[in-house]
Amino acid sequence: MPGLGTWLAAFFTLCMLSFLYKDNPFFRVAESFFAGLSLGYYIGIVANQTLKPNLVLPLIQDFSANWNLVFAGGLGLMLYFRYIKKVAWVSRWALAVYVGYYVGVNMMQKLHGEVIPQVGDTMLSLSYSGIDTLWNVVMVAGVLSVLVYFYFSAEHKGAVGGISRLGIWFLMVSFGAAFGYTVMGRISLLIGRMVFLVNEWARPLIEAVI
Amino acid sequence: MNLDRLMQIDRRIIYLFVAAGTILPIIFLLGLPVSTTPPVRMAFERIENQLEKGDVVLVSFDYGPSSAPENDPMADAILRHCFAKGIKVVVIALYPLGGLSEAIEELNKVAAEFPELEYGVDYVNLGYKDGAQAAMRKMNESFKEVFPLDVNGTPFDEIPMMRDIENYGDVKLVATLATGIIGEWWANLVNAQFGLPVIVGPTAVSAPKYYAYLEARQMVGLLGGLKGASEYERLVMDKYPRLAELYATPGLYTATKGMDVQSIVHLIMIAFILFGNLVYFTQKRKPRAAK
Amino acid sequence: MRKQIPLLLTFLAGTIPIFAFFVPERHVGLVSTGLDSWLIIVYGFALLLGVVNVVQMNTNKIKRRASGWPYSIVLLAGLVIMGSFGLLGSFDVFGGIATRPDGSSTPFNWLYTNAFLPLQGTMFALLAFFMASASYRAFRARNVEATILLIAALIVMFGRIPFGEMVSKWFPIVTEWIMGKPNMAAQRGIMIGAALGAASMALRVILGIERSYLGIGKGE
């Protein structure tokens, strides 16, 4: 016989699946409960996995070596000042540091980690050396035509229009492939839940009853 | 047959077909063969041929329940491969909504299959950390400063295997099972700036864009979706008879078994799409014929 | 001052990681990695901002007895239950938030496995049904572009399953070719374009040209 946990999991799974018939209170309750659980989960992991080991314990155990973390904690708490009207402007300081840091990191990530290696790898040899040359032509043509398609500062007419059209065709192939993969991905998620329902809930239940 | 009526069919009928296509192959397994592709073989060969017993691999659980049916089998296969080969594993999680719990569940499950291995000596779970890119950058300097405690609260210095692991320099490879953008960050931040080889196991939804990283050698392997997981399972089963026995355990959900179901539902979807287009073209011709 | 100081902070916080990337000098590196440590902590606080927002919104909904207010009670109940076990776990009550040494689940972990995981997993699993219905009704080869998309999708869908290889060994080969060549080329083009756009936006934010994230406009 399935245990309490399995029954609860099966109940929630069926509540969610009931939406396929039509919207109903069971689905709405399950959906709301899920939203609450997600936020509760955030509280648990942030408190236990970040704030406790990286902020609280270092300050308690060795304040002299970790005093600078007071500023980190202060910045974090400053974010919550936005909920107090009189001092809401203070939260902008913390937000400024947070956003500034991540855009700075992102900028280098994008330029150094994406643009340069990807452009570098597109510089392929187009001199004849067998079938690989044909594929190199396909790749270079694909990348260039897609970039021309996304260049909206020139009107897509004449030669630019023609290259842009080729870019659209490459994009269509890519989106078709992405669609195929997306179908696969979504079905995989369904398989996971159905395997649970059949193998972990329904089968033991039927075996226990019979 | 009234084709117009077929096009207006209640969507719940379609849902029934999909549900039947999913449930029946779970009950009546087909045992379809799985062939491997170069991106997955590259990942397997990297661990199999270029790592030695005692080397350290970082496995990052960057997914949650929203993609667990795809990423769990990948995680299991990679962990089993590492354990079978005697490679030490450091597990972390950077995905906030479920990464930690997936890491705990999968590592505990796979570790139980290798009772000869010891927690803290052969593998460790350092838990979850906020900050994503900040944590990734900081790990290049010091794992200890990012993860001062492991998931159970044990101080870093009290974990035997971590005494020799200071930063990325002491790790041979990172394998990230990812949903969303975190997998890309391992490639375009950690690999690009710190040179750590990266294997990514993305969900099928994200997999197409990783081919660009793979081609540019920013990754050393790619396991795309459930198919990628099933291919990796095939490769480890072929190489390690112990794992082949394990994967043959009745009742154990594997990506290979999942592919049976995937195949049937794909055929149903393809049939729906083709039928829909057949009706569309037939209806398009009708008014012309009437004229 | 209230507007200038945040802009200055954004500039400093943004340029430190960039500067450290190019200047391999010890003290610069120390400042940069120090900032990394700080932001791990600040990120945690930021993640919880949403919790405060949602609690405020739902409490107001309950007070005003707005439409759907009973569901707000359910939401807050879920939040309090999971959040309480999580917070108590930080003080090692109930054995933490992972599994106990004897392998048994803590309440936090049990709730994750038996409530959170099935709820979120099934929510995403519903998409498979919607996708099937949408494909049947809307996926049409109406023009050249749609036909290319359709053919590529069908080849990939068939090539990625074992039946594809059983029908013809060319299906998986063509599928891998599509993924590795035209798809890769298009994804690369998108990636380069998006990366350049993101980098230029980042520069605008660091230089203070873009200020909307602070809730202040350009002219202010």
C-alpha cells in the first residue's frame, strides 16, 4: 500500500491534472499551495544555505576576520527599506550595487565568453578541402545571414533583403529543430509524472487491494 | 468523413490520446534500442579516457522539479560513471528552486548503490549557494569561502577530501545538469575565464542553443534532454557490467525506458501534425474546386 | 544626492569586476573577489524580496475579501508551513533541511518530495497536453517559412526516437546534421546579436544612461 507521502503526492498530481478537464477549485487550491510552498522553500534554503554559513556564523565565530560582512548584510537589509515610505530611497543604494555588479559581470561574460569565441569559431576556412568546405560555407552563410536579418538599421531591400531572407530560412530550420526538442522536453516531464502515478501509486494500490 | 468537424474536435480527446500514449508504454515496456550521438560520446569519453581514479569532478545541480524527469537520469548516469571509475565527486547546487533537494535526493540514491564509497572521502555534497555568477567567480579563488559548511553543516576543514581541493585548479571537470541559463554561465563564464572544462546536461528545450558552445569548444560534451540521458546510460552500461545489471533492475525508472514512452508520444504528435496539415490542404483545395 | 550616489555606486560596482578582469594585480583582485563574497549574501536577501511582496499582496486581498481570497489563505498557509520548517531547520530543529544521518527525511525535505515536487512537476507536465492540442490546431505549412519549420521539426522529432533509426539510418544522421550545422549557425547568430545587445545595455547601465532600474527617468 502506498505510504502517506505517496498518497499526498498522488493527490496533488491528480489535482493539477484535473485542469485538463476544466478549471476547478481542486486545481486552484493546489496551484495556490504550490505558490506558497515555493516561497517557503526560498526562505528555507536562503536562511540555511547562505545567510547562516556565509554571514551569521562567520560574524559570530570570528568577527575580527570577517567584519566586512557587516556591510554585505547591511546592503541586503537595505533592500527591504523600499517597504518603508520615508526611507524607501535608501533601498536604491543597495539596488545600485546589486545591479551594477551583475551588469558588470554580464558585460564581460557576453563579450569575452560569447561574442569573441563564437565569432572566432565562425572564421572557418572556405578553401576547398572536401565535404567539410560545404558545411563551413553553410555555417558561415548561416551566421552572417542571421546577423543581417537582425540588423534593422538598413532596410531589408535588394541584396540586404535577399540575405535577410536566407537568414529567415536558417532561423526557421533552427526554430523547427527547437520545436522538436521542446516537444521532447515537455513529453519527458509528462513521462516523469505518469511513471510516478503508475509505478509508485497505482500499481502498489492495486496490488494491496487485490 | 466531415473533416471540418475533426478539426473542431474537443481538445480533451487529444489529451486522452496523449495520456494513453504515455501510460500504455509504461505498463507494457517496448525495450527499444538507443543509439548514441557525438555530443554525448564526447562527454562520456572525456570522463572515461581523460580522467583517472582519484581525480575530482564537480557536479552542479542547476535544475529543479520543473525538469527533474530529464535531468535526474543524466545526474544519475554521470554520478554512477564517476563512482564506478573511482572518480571523486563534489556536488553543489546553484539553482534556487529545488537544486539543493535534487542534489540531496540523487546523490543519496546513487551513493547507496556504491556502499564501498564513503561520504567525505569519495564524495561530498556542499549544498546550495545563492549568487550564481558571484559564487561561480568566487569558487575560482576558494571553495571554502563559498561553501564554509557542507549540506549537513560539517565545516569545510573537517571534510577529508576537501583538504586537497582549494579551487577550480584542483578540479578536472564540471558537469552541470541545468535548466535555463545557468548551464550557459558555466560555459561562457567559468570555462571562458578560468579554463575549466564543462559538460552540460541541459533540458531538451534549451539544448539547441548549446550546439554553438559545443562547436566553439567552450564545452566538452552535451547531453540534450531525455535522449541524451538515455545515450549516456547506454554508454555506461556497455562499459561497466555492474551498471548494466543495476539499470536492468525491474521497477527502476531510467531514461532508456522513458525513451520507449517518448517514441510513442512523438508518433502521436507527428500524426496529429500531419493530419492537421492534410485537412488544411484539403480544405484549401475545396473552394478552388467549387469555383 | 539621492540620485547621484546610487549612480556612482552602480558605476563602481560595475567597473570593479571589469577592471579586475584586465588588471592582474593582487589588490584589484582582492577587491573584486571581496565583492563576489558580498554579492552572494546580497543575492540571498534579494531572493526573499518577492516573499515580502507576495505576503503583502495576499494579506491585502484577504482583508478586502477580494475575488479569490480563500486561495490567498492557502498560499500563505503553504508559505508559513514550508518557511517555518526551513527556518527551524537553520537552527537544526528537526535535523535541518536535508536528510538526517540515518537517512530519514526532515519535514522540509519530506514536504519537498511529497508536495512541492509533484505540484511543480505536474504543472509543467500539463504543457505536453497543451502542446499536442496546439500542434494539431495551429501548426500549418501556410507559406515557405512555415513549411521549412514544419519539415525541420518533423525530421528532428522522428530522428530523435529509436523508431526513426529503425525506419532509416539517415534520420538520426540528418537530425544531428540539422542540429550541428544550420541550427548551430542560426543559434550562433542569435547569440552574437543578443550578446552585443546585452553588453551595450550593460554599458548604458554602468554609465548611468539607463536608470529605469532605480525608478528614475533619464531627465531626472
